[in-house]
Amino acid sequence: MSDIDKWLISPVGKLSDQNYEESFALYRLWFDIRRTYFQIPSDRLFDDIWGNRFSSEVSPKDGKLFHPTAHLILRFVKDTELDCILGPHSAGLQRRFSARTVQVFFENNVLGRWGRDQNWRSSSRLQELQSIEDRFAVDSNLLAWWANSGYVEEATIRNHILQSLTSHPKLYEHQASALIILFKTAGATFEAYADPSVVDRCIELLKNHYGKNTIGYNLVQEVLKLRERGWEGLPPPPVLAIDKPEPHGTSNEDPSATPVVTSLGLSNTDFEPQITYAPPLKQVTSPESEITPSSPVIQSPPTSISTLSDFTIPDPSDDESLIDSTGISPHGTLNFEDGNVEVLCGNTLFRVHTSILSLHSPALRQMFPQENLATVESPNGCPRILSPDKATDFAALLKTVYLPGFPEREKVPDFDTFSSLLRITAKYEMPAVRPQLLKVVHDAYPETFEGVTPTRPLGESVFSGPTPHPNEVLNLFVQQDLTSALPMAYYMAVRRGVDSLMDRRLPQSATLSPDVLQTAIKGLIELREMERDETHKLIFGPKGPQPCSELKCPSRGPPDPAALGIYKKVFDDIVGPSQLGTKVLQVPKFPRNAGGRAARIFPVICSNCVEDWESGHANLRRRAWARLPEVFGLKG
């Protein structure tokens, strides 16, 4: 249980604007897993969020006043209370959280003042005082955001908050920091509901507290300018009421109010290969007869995920198609002196033989009619044709024409070469080469479970050279409309989790479009739920008809707490942590005794039980494989 609790609280402490959706979804997933096996304490949700509000460093002593994720903590609280799984365990969470924030704000204000009045000098007491002031700054940030949301009562704003900070002739350092935080985050709210003379008093004390040429002085000047401009750019004051208000900022214009996508969210722990990425892929219509044109990738229903435009694959013009006449250079090998036509791809010049190219492709035959060649420019005494193809793609095509045995039949080329061949053989209708490429695709991305063994190479591992990112393979197959291979390509992409799918560090060729990303996340969610539920039934459900082979096997009788603990470890080993995405098609490995047939799992599970689990998981893999087209919207 300690492992589950560790994973449960970790997303709350690592919130950021970039990972919020995934972090909330991960917390939701682990909460669901925990409640399946153990009782959830009544205040678990509150304690997890409240205890992690200090995760981001806020220290006035170091000039760090503004909590970078305070708004996300409040958003997390709101989404928790509204969520279908978390909501029943978090009734009134927003009201309780805001009330607790106000309470500790006043407590720490008093403690900070008392500590300064005592003139503490010992290092331990000074550290304690600094800790109090840091916590006070954090809660000042939260209080400002709660005030903007309408969860702090008008009477509290008018009669208590600012007055508690200005009840002395001068400000203490922690109070001056708090005033700057409150005004720079919720200045419009406090101006609207606090007594104007109190606001004036706050500004006056701030100006007296900070000397010129200090960070605090500059911040006070910013507060003054904000006030002069009517708190321009800050949230407008909420409409406060006796009853629970509607939090400010829940309109469609507020991106922070977007419902959370139900997905996984930790980083992938698999080894990430070092990849040399090709330029962006272009859309190509495949002529292969086995693909049904009327069976495109079906978009999944809209998934609630913020700023999907961040993950859009743009459609810029290919850099290689921009021709710089001063930089044109002949290809190193595919530039024959006796060639009768030049083909310019970007800045790379090929000189080739029209008769040889025409033999290999009807499309190339139409590209080089003599009447056309007679009218084009011939800067080198040889007709020159401008091609929109990338130089790497056209070079791959020429290699299939001029180099016997290319590509090798017993060896899969590197992914860059494979991509070029797949695109170019589709465009120029080269039946002698394309079937060989499609066989590689069908072998590495099979449609059915039958014939698949643990030793058979699948997915991106089949390619020679640097292993491509699975997103890059998925993009290629989507663009080439390789419908039969898409279910497995989607699975290979989602198995590493959402962080891998949405990694902003990926090059353009491995960045998924919004439609593909939504389809992938939806499929990942369904596979993860299937994996979790079916594995739970397999491990914790009724035993098969074969009796246990060992007297000590816990499956011989009703499960006791010790047996349930063993089963849970087996479940965790099979399903794995959520940052791995899903392992539903991966064969689980059960350790066995070196000297015999009996399997030892943690360490008393008998061989019959393990064999039941192994056969049951094989059936799960078969069912999951059959569902891949459905969960990824490719069947309908």
C-alpha cells in the first residue's frame, strides 16, 4: 500500500501548466486503484492536496514571493470536487480548503509577528521563523486566488485580512510580502471589498517599509501602477454571496476551467533511443490495392484536453524545396556523366537516364516525355526538371533503380530510408519494391494475435539503425493510410504513456496532430482500464479447476491478509506503474526455481496457479489485440 500511496501523492507535488491534465488523470487513476483494494480515509483527498501546497519554492527571504502553481492547486481542488470518481470522496472540498487557508493565514501572521517581537537569535529559532514566514507567503498566494474565486467571504476581506496585516505602526517583513502578493494577484478584489482607507494605509506602509533600489521597492511601484490603471490585467472581483458562489473563471474563455482529460501522466521509464529525425512528413495517397480508401482513421469523440493546438503538426513548405541557385550541388554518387536529364530536388542535383527510370515506373515514364524535355531549360547542356520531392526520397528511389539488391530482402533498412521508400514507391507506383516494404509493415505490425511470439520483433524495433520514436512511425502509417497496421502502430505509441505521446521535445515528424493525439489518448485509457480490470479478476478471482500443487499455496483456502498482499504484488508486477502507459500486450515474466518446474512467486505461489495466470493473461492479450481497432476508432 505504501507504493500506491507514494504514487498517489506524487502528481499533486509536481503540478505545472504543462503537465496538469496528465497529473490530475494520474492522481485519479491511482486513487481508483487504491480504493479498489484498501479503504480510503475520509480526509485523504484534502490531506494530499493540502500537504503538497508547499511543493513549489516560495521564500520572501530569497525574493521568491509568487507561488508558480497556486492557481493549479485551486484548479486541482475544483476538478477533484467535480470529478465523478473523486467527487463522492470530496464533498465541500473547495469550501473547506478556502476556510483552512484563511485560518492558517491568520495563525502564521500572529506567529511571525510574535517571533520577530521575541528577537530570536539562535539558528534553530531563526530557521523555525523562516519556515513560518515561507508558509505564510504560500498561504497568502492561495488566499489571493481563493478571494478571486469568490470563496472568501466579503466580511473577511473587508474586516479582517488587510487589517490583520496593518494593525501595527509598521510592517513586518512577512506582512509586507503578503500585501504585495495579495495586491499583485487579487488587487481588484481587495479594492472592491476592503475599506478604501485600509487599502490606502496598506500602500502607505509598503512605501515606508521598502527603501529605494530594492526588489520590494520595485514591486511596490508595480502595485501603485496597477492601482492607477484600475488593476488592469488582474481578474475582476467576484460576485460574493451568502451561499456558495460560482467560482470566477468557469466560462469557456478561461482555459484553466477546462475539464480534465482522463489519461495517464508520468514520464516514460523505458530507454529512449537516440534518434536522427527526418524532416516533416508529407501527406501521400497510397495506391496499394489492399487498402480500402473508404476506411480512413476515424476520429475519436472530442476529448477534454487543454491547448491541443500546441501539439498540431503544421504544414510548412519543405525546406529542401526552397532552391538557392548559388548553393546547388550534384549528388555524390547519383550524378552520371552520360545521363540525359537532370532532376533538381531542393538544392541537390541528380543526373540520370530517362530510359532506365521509365522501365521501373509508369509514373516516371510520364514524367520524362521527349516533347517536354525539349522545352525545358538546360543550364548544363542537359534538360533540367524541378521535382517537389525531397532529395533523400528521390535518392532512395534512384537506389532501387541503379543498385541491384536494394533494399536488401533479408534486412529491414533504417527508418529514414524506409520512410523515403514507402513514400516514393507509393507516389511513383513501383510494384517491384513496394510489396517488400508492405511485408515488413505487416510482419512488424500484425493484425492478429496468432503467430506472435515473445521472440518475434514487433514495432519500431524491427528497423535497422537508430530506433525511431513510435510517434514517428504512427505518423508515417497514418499519412500512408496503412489501415491494417494502424492498430498496432497506435498501441506501440501509447504503451509508453501520455508523456511520450505529448513530449514537446519531439521533432515535428514525431509530433502527433490533434486528431491522432485524441484517438491515441482515448485508446490508452480504454486499454489501461481493460488491463487493470481483467488482471484484477485473473489474480484475485476464483481459481481454475486444477488443485494447488503445494500445501502452502495461499490459493488453497479463503484468502487471508497475507495472501491478499501476495496477490497484490503479483498484480503490480503484471500491470506495472502508470508511467509505463500500458503493458496489456506484454508477456508477464514469472520467476521460476532454477532446479525445477515449480514457480516461486513472493515466494509461495504454486506452479498450477502460475500456469493459470499465464494462460489467463494469454487470453487477455488475445482479447486486447482483437479490440485494438475498436479502441483506436479504426473499426466502424
